[in-house]
Amino acid sequence: MYPERITDFSKRALDWLGSVQITSVKEASQIAKALCLWGRDASAAIEWLQHARSGEHWESGNPVRDSARACAALMECGISCEDTVDWLEEMQSDSGSWNDDVYDTCYALIALGIMGRQNRQGVKWLLNNFSGKWMHPGTIALINSALIHQDAKGTADQIQRNSLWLLSQCTDDNWRYTATSCLVVQSLILDGRSGDVGGSLDWVLERVEVGEWKVSVVALVLITLKMYQDD
């Protein structure tokens, strides 16, 4: 992975990302986070998110997941989301999960973790309900990211097992899909394994440079590159 390659791609991609039309909370969250991480003007994406907000959360087909995404992105941009974090905590079920869904639970835990709120119930639910149907690289990467944001020390053994499994699933420096590969690389960087992902970042750049640019994919790549660069 060559620094000049990251610089060249990021400049073109950030210019493009700053001009696209936003169509969803997910896109706005990813755009805002990518632009803020790279020190670019994210005001349009932030304004879109704030306008789309309904009270303390975001209404959508999946309000928990989208509210967690939007909240995490705004906090990365230095904007407080304490009322949304309060709302997320209120939405947690007695089981410790959010909607008995691994993805909703992980996104909620990540947002809470960024805010500095540890949620033992949610972590316990992830650990106690681990299922074979979750054994997909993207899902395991998301679980690891949630555990690291919540309790990296207390869940270190599980995080290590997950990271080693993710590395064992890597074929030719990738995990088949660009977005999945980005999520996996991000989780490995969070786990202090940047030395294992250089080849994967080369693969990701090659894929995105020759393909049709999609907002979510380009934003994910930019976020991943910045995490690698800053690690």
C-alpha cells in the first residue's frame, strides 16, 4: 500500500462524494463520516441528517440501525447526539438486544461506545447468543467492532478468536465483496492488526477504481483508508 496511491484516490473520491445527491440516512451518515475524517466540508450531509431527524431519532425502515449510524457519524463530526443515545438505550429489550437482531445490536453498541457508554447487557447478549448463522465475514467484523468499542479488554479472547477467523477466511487479500472487505479491514485495524491488511487495501482500491462508483462503497473505502492511515 503506497501513500501516494491513497492520496490520489482519496482526493478524487472525496471531491466526488461531496457532490453526490443523498438519498438515505445510511448514505448521509457514511458521507458525513468520510468527509469529516478526511477534514473536508461535511455541512451538506450533516444538514441533510439534521433535517431528516424526527425528534430524538431517525424514522426509516429500520429506525434503530439508522439512528445508530447517524448518531455515530455526527459524533465523529463533533456533534453531540446524547438524546439519540438515550433513545437507543430506551429501545433496548430486556434480553439485552435491539430487536433480537445482531446487526441492530452491533450498530447500537458501536454508537453507545463512541459516546462512552458501556452496555454490559448488549455485550452479554452478543456473546451468549452467538450462532453459526452469524459466521459470515461481514457479520463477525461488525460484532468485533461492537465488542472493541464496548469492552475491548473484557472481551479480548473473543475478539482475538474472531480476528483470527476473519484472517483465515481471506482469499487473495479479500473477502469477496468490496463492502465486506472494508468492514473486515476496519475491524482488524481496530484490533491493532493493521500490519495484516495492506494487501487487502490494494485489492479494495483496484476493485473500486475499475467499477461503477456507488456512494456507500466509496464512503466505506475512504473511511477504511483513513483508519489505516491514522493507525
